[in-house]
Amino acid sequence: MWDYTDIVKEHYRNPKNVGEILDANAIGEIGSVVCGDVLKLYLKIDENEIITDAKFQTFGCGSAIASSSVLTEMLIGKSIEDAKKITNKTIIDYLGGLPKEKIHCSVMCKEVLDECLKNYYEKKK
Ligand code: FES
């Protein structure tokens, strides 16, 4: 059995920002090549390029749920430029660690964030 930190367990049991943003102006979706799970991220970004809302939906494991939950918490209130600095290591550090077999779940979060921001810039063109 893997050992999870209390922060991982808390975010798995009570995930924040689950759901969909109907008027999102950035949406990203990623499937993990490692496990086949899927993660979708919605962002609402204002005219000053500040992320005012973030929500996620996933068919992923507990680590994916916890990683996504903290990702959305980190994103809300951040500028796009600061959001770009978030890596999967940032997520793992925030969670107090993840078992090595579950690192890819945090990588999926970083990838969906990249997809989301790509989608934002494509929509702005
Ligand atoms: Fe698939 Fe965690 S996201 S095992």
C-alpha cells in the first residue's frame, strides 16, 4: 500500500473546485499515456490575464484528484505568467510528496495546464 501525506488524503476526500465552468475561456483535456486516465481543466481568465476561477473534472485516481484540487487552488488569483511557472514538482511539493508510482498523476496536471493556456491563446487569435 502506498503512503500518502495528510494533504493528499484531505484533497482526495474533499477536493476543491470540482466541476465545469460554463463560460470558461480556456479549456484543456489530457489523457495520461501511463495509465489512460483523463483530466479536464477549465479556466476563467480576466482582461488583465488573471485567473479568476479554475475547475476540474477527472476520471483519475486519488492522486490525480488531489493534484488537480491543489492545482486549481494555486491557479485562482494568479496571473498567466505566474501560472506558467507551476510544474509538477510545484504540485508534489504542495502535497508534501507523492509515491513515485504516482508522480505521473501530477505530470498530467502540468500537461493539462499547458493545454489550457494553449487553448486560451488560440481563442484570442
Ligand atoms: Fe491514472 Fe493516477 S491519474 S493512476
